[in-house]
Amino acid sequence: MTYTQQSNQAVKNKGVFNSLVYAISKTGILREDLDYHLIRTSMVIIFLFFGYQKWFAYEAQVLIPYISNGPLISWMYPVFGIRGASWFLGVSEWLFGLLIFWGFWNKQAGILGAAGSVITFFLTVTIIPFMPGGWAESAGGFPAMTGNIPFLMKDVVLLAVSIYLLKEDILRWIETRYYNG
């Protein structure tokens, strides 16, 4: 008996909550790899749209406080300039999105895309402690977010998602390389 069959049997006819769980389990949400594919697809969409924005002057201007205060990315302005740094990020995001997309069929490409994604979101998360005015003094400072910090907090989740994809792609690559012939 599969895990899904066992779960369905365990919750059948055991109250309102269990009935709800049983009904949800029948929708296919427990299908193997659904979460993995949804997360991969979401990351491709995020990199597609975020990368697209980087080609426009308005986005280059929006990025100034983030890049200027990023301890690990502030080097981009002296090297590329304001528009060049934005284009560099756009190319990088599209590259990582493409590799993550290709990862549906090629786990090595998926590993490279997920690794790039981990690096991307690690670099943006490191901006958080250095962003001026990021904590509302009127509310006692940390953890009361203000200014640009709430926007950056999504990158904590995206970093975790990237690590998950990297782990899954490595495990799947090892499995196909060493255990399936």
C-alpha cells in the first residue's frame, strides 16, 4: 500500500477535519513530485519577470539603494555602472531561470540553475542588515520593518526554495547516475 493510500485510509470517515483532509488528498495534491514541479515552475516565472525588469531605466534606478548597500554586490557599480549592473543582473536572472527550466529534463542544468539561484538570494539577503532606515525606530527598531526591508524579506523564502531545488536536483542526479544504470 502506498503512502497516499495509507493516508486516505487513515483519514476516511473520522470527523470533519479528517474528511476535509481526505477530500483535499483526492485533488492530487499528494501526487509525487507535485511540490517539486510547482516550485521549479515558480522559480522560472520569478526569474523571467525579475530579469525582464532589469532591462529598463526605471528598474536600474530602483536598484540603487539595494546594490549600494549590499556588502557583497556593491562592486557592480564601479565595474558596470548603474545601467550595466542592472543588465548584468537581468542576464544572470534569465540564465538561472533558463537553467532551472532546463532542469525539468536535465538535472545537471537544474543543479547549475539552482546553485545560481542560491547565490543570487544569498547575496540579496546579505543586504538586509545594511539597509539604512530598514527598521522603524518609532516601533522600537528591529523587528519592525520599514522602507526597503519588507521587499527584501521575500528573498529569505526564495533562498530556502533555491536550497530545496539544489538539494532535490543533486539527489535526483545522483540517483539517475549511480542507481539507475
